[in-house]
Amino acid sequence: MPENPTALSAALLRHPYGIFLVGSRAGDDRNLMTANWGTQCSFEPRLYSIFIEEDAHTRKLIDAGRAFSICLLPADVEDVVSHYTRAAELVGNKLGDFDYFDAPETGCPVYEGSVAWFECRVVDSRPVGDHIHYIGEVVGGDTPLGDPAWTLQQLGWEYGG
């Protein structure tokens, strides 16, 4: 059967994804960015896997700081998602518009309005296509709001295909 790129893209876009923020830090340089390619990938030890575009500022900070945070978002915060989608190089300090705190173990920023968050120390990374795959050991976290996390499909956006 011949490959149908349109059908393949449509099939991949049906995959359910969360929409979350990735926090990163190297020294005093902190950043949050919108992401959706991430999942827990081990129970023991607790490992979480994310994929970050190779040319992203966040990738540079994760490489330098060897840690990242994941901030799961409540529903109806499209302004937050949109804000952190913009490139850090184009807008300067992205953290100034929304409240955040530094995660206790890694110092990575955590969005104050997260329904849940956790922080990871990088244990492995490798290039995969046009992204870098990071695996982090979960070293801390909390569920301050406890509400369900928002998904990319509920937001009405798509990233994939």
C-alpha cells in the first residue's frame, strides 16, 4: 500500500497530548516554554521523557543545567500557553508576566498556576530527528490545585503529524 502523507499526518494528530510548560535553568538564566511531547516512561526509578526542539533556548538551558520542570496546566489558560510559545530570543524575559517559583531540588522555574508540577534531573539525552530527547529522574513535585490537566485537543491546537 503506498504511503499517504495526508492520512499519516491526520492519524498522528489524533494522538492525545497534554499541554504543559517545561521549565529550565542554567545559573541565573531561567525559562518556561510550552510543550506537549512528554510522558512518564518508568516506575522505578520514576523517569519522565520529553522532546525539545534542537534550536530552542530551553534545550540550551537543559543541556547546561541538566534539569527541567514540568508544569501541568488547568483548563482555559490559553493566554499562558500562547505567552510561553513565543521564542525567548524574541521576547526577552518571558518569566516576568506570570508568577513562578523555583523548584526546591533543581531550581527550575514552576508556573504558580500549575494544577500539578514535578522536577527532573537529566539522566540521558540524545538527538532524535529535529528534537532532543531528554529522560529525567523525577526528584520532586506537588499537586497544588489538583484539578485535571488540560490537553492539546481541548485547547484546539495541534502539534504533530
